[in-house]
Amino acid sequence: MAHQNQVIAVVIKQYGTGLYRTCVSLDKDNVTFLSTHKDERSANETISQFWKAYDEGQLKTPEDVATFINSMQPQSAPQTQQPPIPPAPPTLPPMPNAQVFAPLAA
């Protein structure tokens, strides 16, 4: 009897973050992360797109899955402006330990 690989495609809810992650596995030695979503509906849509592509014979190897992932990426994602990084605090001049750990006057 020929052994057939079991394909798995799942949505995982990451508790504590409110995010949904989509993952697929084409065989027992391979798990691929597809995407992260803010809502379960869009995560399920990604899994539906995966199954459609798989059923059409487009996804047979991990390389095919990588191509599928790249096809899902927006072509020109808007650049978000990051807040400026504050400058580092000034460094203090070295001081003898006697001055740093001087006993307090009573």
C-alpha cells in the first residue's frame, strides 16, 4: 500500500496577543508559517486560498509554498513612519569608588 503524506493547514490563535497565525505542513518534517492576522476571518480566508491552490495542483513542494506566500504579500506596502530614536544619555565621567560609595554623614 502506497503511503500518502497528510497535508495540514491550520489557524492558531495566539492568546495574549489577539493575533491569528496560519501554518501549513506538506509532510511530517515540514511546517511553514504563512501569515499573521488580526482577525480569524482573514486567517481562515488565507487557509481557504491555500486549499484552493493545493487542490489545483499548484502546491507540491515547500518551494511552491514559498511562492504562494510571496504571492499573498502586498506589492507596495505603505511605509509607516517610525518615531525618532531618542539620543543616548550622556556618559558620566569616571569617579573613584570612594566618591560613589561614600558613607552618608549622620
